[in-house]
Amino acid sequence: MNESRLIELLDQVQAGRLKTADAVRQLKSLGTHDLKFARVDGHRSLRKGFPEVIYSEGKTPLQVVKIARAILAHNDNLLATRCAPDVVRALRRAFPKAKHHAEARIVTVTKKPLPKHPGTVAILCAGTTDIPVAEEAAVTADIMGNTVKRFYDIGVAGLHRLLAVNEELLAANVLIVVAGMEGALPSVVGGLVDKPVIAVPTSVGYGASFGGIAALLAMLNSCASGVTVVNINNGFGAGYAAGLINRLAPT
């Protein structure tokens, strides 16, 4: 159930084509879909503007397909993250419109794309090795109806690369900055722009990076104002938050 479908349901009641009791029954039935191993939130799109997202890691291919089928029964779009190869194959068999975003480890199904919100979500990553996390953020923001611009491999080891795109960064409504190693890039970007910066630490780095903890702590201790931080490798969380922020931009 999303806003357009709710309006259609209410219009049918108003026009007398649907009894009130039948409409109430439909609304109740769409609230939760009990699959025994999962309770799918049928009203997520109505509350959040996008359906429930499947975190596929740790789920069997059959479980992911059944959850996806319940979501798509009442929604136009699907986003499944952290998809292993066997999950990708199962989703492609079950849904002909399924698209695999290999770098992001995401599968999407788009029956009716959401209209694009005004404004841009800029996604930066420090190094090429950070691209999978950046792509998870990019695909997430894009399917939620946002225009995404990518700026990859512009880390602090070569600041001239960052400064060369400064005008484009200033034009964005919100910026996602992905970095591993010492995690310095979000602080630099935060000092250059007047928009929200969402920092994403990655697990990229040598021994003392401690699997991304060094980058996480550096970002949490940033002295640049307007920088907020999500969990290590959580490109999805950054992309979703950026999409909600961009939705607030004036039309």
C-alpha cells in the first residue's frame, strides 16, 4: 500500500464503487503479511514513501523470494541488499524484471519508477576499493526517486581531485562521503560545503584500520560541522537517509 493506491481506494469508496466495509477489510489485510518466518510490513511505503527493504544476508534464497513476492503484491518497487549469488539467481528466476547491481550486491525490481525529487544526492568515495559501499548508497538513493551524481576516487591523498569538482559538490542538496583507511575525506568535504554530509566508514585498510573502526572513530570525531556518521560499510543506510533529506528540498 502506497499513497497513490490509498487515494485510489478512497476515490472508489467516495464514488460508490466500493463498500466502506470492503475498503476497511483491504486496509487491514495490507497491514502485515505473516509468512511465519517473516512478518512483512504492508504499510511501510505509506509511512515512509518506499516499501520494506530486504536485507538478504543470512536468509535463504527461498525466504528472500517469498518476502519479495509479498512486497511486490502491493508495491511497484523492490530493493534487496547484500545479495549472494544464489539469492540473485533465485530473484531473477522469480521476477523477470529483476536487475542485479553487481558492485552494490543489490537486486531491484522496478515496475513503476518513482518520480524524481528535485535536487541532487552527491556520492563521493575516497578510493576505488570503496566503490561497492558507495554503489550500495547510490542504487538505494536512485530507486527512492533521487537524482544521483557519483564522484569516485577523490581521496585526500590527492586533494586537487576533490577541489576540481567543488562547484558540483556545492550544488548538491546532500552529500554521502565514503572512505576507509584513516577516514579523513568526510571532514574535508564537511569544511567545503554548506549541506548535510553523511559519512560512511568502510572496512578498507591495513591492520591498524581494525576493519573500519579507525575510519569510524575518525568520522565520529570530525571537527567539521554538519557531518553525521552511519555504521561501517552501511551504504544502504546512508543512501536511504540522503533520500529522505533530499525529499525536504523545496520544489
